[in-house]
Amino acid sequence: MATRGSRSEKVKRIFQQFDANRDGGLNREEMAALVVAVNPRVKFSEEQINAILDEVFRTYGEFIDGEKGLTFDGLLRTYDDGAGDVDRDFDALGLELNKDNDNNISMAYEEASSSSIADERVVEPHKKQRTAAWATSPNHGIVFDDTWKLVDDLEILIKRLKAKQVKDGKFKGDNGDVFSDPGWSRELGPSAEISDKRVVWDMSGHDYAVFVKELGVLRSRADGARSREEAFDGHMAIGRVLYEHHLFKEALVSFKRACELQPTDVRPHFRAGNCLYVLGKHSEAKEEFLLALEAAEAGGNQWAYFLPQIHVNLGIALEGEGMLISACEHYREAAILCPTHFRALKLLGSALFGVGEYKAAVKALEEAIYMKNDYADAHCDLASALHAMGDDENAIKEFQKAIDLKPGHVDALYNLGGLYMDMGRYQRASEMYSRVLGVCPNHWRAQLNKAVSLLGAGETEEAKKALKEALKMTNRVELHDAISHLKQLQKKKLKGNGGGNGEEAFIIVEPSKFKTVGEKTTIRQELVNALDIRAFQRMTRLSRCDVDLLKKEMNENDAPVSYSGSGVPEKSIRKAPLEVILHKLLNFLRPETFVGAVKAINQKILSVLDESESGRVDLGMFFAILAPVCGGTPDKRKRVAFDALLWRPANEGGTQIRRADALVYIKLLRAIYIPSHGVSERLEIHGEVDTSTISLTEFLVMFDDPDWGFGIMSTLLKLETGDRNRHGSHACAICRYPIIGSRFKEMKSHFSLCSQCYSEGKIPPNVKLEEYRFKEYASEAEAVKDKCMWFGLHSKSPSPGGS
């Protein structure tokens, strides 16, 4: 509690601050300025100001000095009478004792606390204009008068902390609005564009510790309220103010306390979810949003208007975990509940793009843009989807619209650079990457891509400089590979196909001219298919998922049996719960890597299994399709595939599967993993249905058939075990990269190819033969052994006089 002396000094400083003409009195104009300054959140009308001044000048008439106005003693009396809180007003105005120069007096920040110096009887009807807009909401605003006092006191504490951290240089703002907006909805009701810059507080110093201690006092005041409802109101308001000032960790404490006070109220769960998401705790955020959703659905129409925002934020939290298909379901629900929710449609489109459903993504993004034409992020994502579909001209237009709306839009600039690279317009690509670096100087990927685009444009020296700059930013292996490749290109610049842009020249030879030497050498076309499957394994990381986990999932999963149009029972499942199963199987992946894995699985497998686009997949067949590309011995993979077919309702409980199911499975397996065989190759059964069954042994014969089964698995296994093998100093004659994996040596001309160039039929242009005979070496040791045997054979000369 301030002493009378200090109170008097503080009132004197306030008086001096507003006695603009230095006549020793506050006239109506000066008094009005004081009232407005200590109540910055109140938007007073002229009538309201006049009513307040009339009240003050009438009540304290004895302290009015003619035209000069209210004297210092009069202002002191108003505070003594309780019309205002001198400590609060003094702190709110940012004043300090023992400083007489008005120019040195710092005014409060624009969020300064309101004061009660104005007669509460006059201000009360206009209280709804105080603080932030959220506080006045009829459903989510402040309910109790004492809560207003908590908010005012908290604002002062925050301003005091901010002033100290600004003074110490610890307060930072992060310009995060140059990237695509994640679509976050902080408020209820229609979401608006959020362009606030993230504020970073220093939480390690003494000032912050003092702030937390004082905040604890305010929380205790809220807990000591007269009723549970008032305590809830207090903690919610404290949390909201803290959230607005980006003090998320402290805001979460308040919202959690509010959850304890009213567990079935939607609002604190929603707010706690927001805090957790911003703090990077996506899984916990999801749980809070699910609680909010459960409470909202149980509350009937009371929370109907709230549901779209819960679905949107729940979707974003799921995206944070990498669960894009699940997120799509919530964005769709939000758009159904609120058809004008353009942000939900944008998020839906972006998530659909993320899982490779480009056509549906374009439709959703176009709808979002139709509702909000100046939505830069939607234009950017629409451009990416159009590019993925091959519509590059319209993609360029959409990227340009995004950049016109937001010139520093990093995502649009970076992705447009990638599009120009794909089109071979290297100079334009390097310009885009330069613009990205102008906004984000430490964007190492942009720096690396700039180097590659300059290389493509033939500007080798500039490319080298750009690569060195990228190397300063990060020490990632991609940069070392790029530098090594650049050196190889400089050593051997060939002319021919693409040679003008620094690419190695080559000719492509038809498959019939490629002959193999030895039984172990892989046929070119078979290698093409095996490499494609191996690339899918790498993208999905399924080879790191032990096939036993599929078996475990089948044992534990109780997928309901449903009936398809043909009346055949199957354990079908929607894509969203299937994504949850994949998340368990691939739980070692980071969210962004998991997104890529699901996209690959969705495009390669689910698109075939859900040919009718019903949104449901036969789970048993899905497990069977997955088994051959998971980790584990080949025998175990085949056994789990058989068990997955046995797990399906038609075969469940027995030891044999229907021959028809096995045939359909093999056809699907080939259609999915061997690109040269389309889905049209699937078995169609006419006439009587084949009801015969087969055992595991018979199934394995079908599976291993090189022509009609999945015989390619042996080649895939060779790639899995040997694709890290290096071959000393041997480099591919075409791409110039060091050979890793198998080395294919042409036995007459003695040049070597890597697996990729061999599968593509590329030959150096200076080697022209009727046919090319290749021998495959899995390791350098094999090649050395072969060489020794050759020398051994040719070093034996015939004996004199031998028979």
C-alpha cells in the first residue's frame, strides 16, 4: 500500500503530465485528455466525456479555480475518495517519480490498463468497449465486475515486464508472416486473417520470475472468488490476456485451471488446445480439441456456432502430427457446418494436395479463392496442385497472383523457382531463389537450388559461389554430393544430349540390344520395376517396418465386417482410421516424413484398392499388399501376406484361402508394384464362382511364379541388401556419380553403368555396338574375383608338345 507521501507525489506527476498550459489547473480539455489516457481501451463519445466532466466538476466544485479548472488538491481528493486507483494509473501511464521534465515521461503502451478515475456509474454502460474485442462477446466475454479488475491489473504487470525487457534488449518480435499462414483460428466465430508477429519473451531473467510471482497473486484472487462461476470467469480472462500477449505457457496454466473448474465447458479445452499447439505439443493439443468437440456435441445447439472452429483447429493439430487424411475429415466437417468458411476450404485443399489427391485439392482451393479472391496462401497452394497435375502455365499465373498479393511470400517464390527448374527455365529459377534469399537470407535450400539452377543455366562460376554460400549455411550431405558432382562435370564435359547445360550426353538403346552375361545379371526391364518398388520403400520407410507388426495389428484389430456391392463380406475401413494404423506401424517417423509416406501409399496402393472412390479400403487386402515390401525375411513376408488373406471374413478361421482371392491378390500386387501391368489386368470372374481353396504351399508357388506371380521379389531383395555397396573409384559413364549398389559392366567396351542408367538404357554416344553385353557386380570384391579368374585363365599357356 502506497504511503500518503508517495501517493501525493504520484498524483503530482499525473497532474503535471496533463497541465499542458502550466497554469496550475486542469481545464475541461486537459481533464478530458487525462480521462482518455488512463482509459485507452474505452472509446468515449463526446457526450460520454462531457457527462464525466460534468460529474467531476460538479462534485469537486470547491477545487475548481475559475477558467484554470481542477487544482492539484482537487485531483488528489478524487483519488482519496476512491474515484481512481493512483498506483494503477501511475503505472499505466509509465510515469516515474523525481522526474519533472514532461518530455521524459513515457506514455503507456497502447494496451494500457483502464482506470476507475472516471465515475463508474457513467462508465458502467460502456464497459463493453474496454479491453480487447473478445472481452465484450456475449458468450465468451467477461461476466463479473471483479474479473475486470483482474484484467486491468494483469495488463499493468505485462506492460511493466515488457518495458523492462525492451530496456534490456530481451524482447523480440519474429516476422513469421512471410510464410504461408497455417490457418490457425485463435478466436471463435468467423476466422480472420492473422498477421500478428510472434512475440518472444525472455523467460530466464529475474524480471520474468517476478512477473510469474505477481501473476500467482492474481490467480489466487481468482480462486478466492465468491463462486465457482466467478473463479472460472477470472481464470479464463487471465488466460485470454496472457494468450493475446503471446505468454502461452502461462496462459495454458490458466486455461487448465478453468478446465478443472468447469470440465464440460467447451471454451477452456479449446483455449488450452490452442496454447499446446503453439507450444509445439501437437498430440496434447489434439486431445484437448477432442475434449472440446465432445463437450460441444453433448451441449446441443448451445455450441453449434463453435463447432466449425473446433474442427478447423483439431485438423491443424492432426496435421502437426502428420495425420493429413484425418485432418481432411475435420476440414470437410467445418466447411459443411459453415459453408462460407473459406479458410476451412483452403486447409482442406492444402491437406488433399499433401496426400496426393490433386484434383480434389484444386476444387477445394478454387472454392476458397471464389469466396476470398485476395487469399494469397490459397493461390500459392492452388498453383502447387496445378503444377503437380502438369498444368504449368496456369500454375505460374497462380504463383504470380500470390506474389502480387504478398510480394515477400517465401513459399510462392520458392515453389515457383522449383516449377521453372522443372521447365528448364534455369535463369528465371535462379531469380526466384534470389528473391527468397532476399526475404530469408539463411534459407539454405533456396541457396542450394540457386546453385543448381545457375549450373543449369551454364553459369558454372556463379554456381560454385552459390554452393560455397550454401555450405556456410549448413553442412548437410546433399551439399557435399552436389559439389562432388560439379567437380565431375568440370572434369569431363561431353557434347550431345543436354551437354550445353552441363549434363552428360548419352544415347538411349532399345531393350532388345541389352544382353546379360551370367545368370545373376538382372534383366533391364525387371530392374526398372524393382527400382521403382525400392524407391517406394525408401519413400514410405516400409522396409524399416517389420512385417511381424502387420501380423500383430491383425491380431489386435477388430475392424467391423461390411458388405460390398457384390455382397461379399470384407473388413473395410475408412482412410482416416487406416492412417491411424499406419501411424502406429511407422511411429519412428517424424511428422513431415510420415506425410510423405502416406502420400506415396495413398497414390500407389489406396488409389487402386479404392478404385470406386468410396473412401473405404479392404483392410485384409491392404495388409497383404503391404507385406512384400515390409522388413523381414522373404519367407516371413510371404507368410504374412497369406495370413492377411486368411484374416479376411471369407477365409477366416480356416487354414486355406480361396483360389479366387489368391488370384485377385496376385493381380492387384502386379498392378500396384509393376507399372508396366495396369489395373485392367485384374481377374474378372465369369460364370460359376471358383470356390476351390489353396494351401500356403500352393499360394507360394503362385506368388513366386516369374511370369504371372511376384517373382520380381528376388530382384528387390538384391537391391535391399546391396544398395549401399560402393565400388571404389568407379563412376557411372553417364551420370558421373560414384556407383552405389550394383555395377553393370559392358564386357566389350569396359564402361560401367549404375543401376539407374542401366535400367534406362543409357549408353555413352561414342560407344556404338550391334548389342551390349552387361555383367552385374553386386560388390567390388566380385569384380576383383572375376578379374583374377580371367587373368588365371589367360596366363595358362599350352605345354610344349602337349596333346
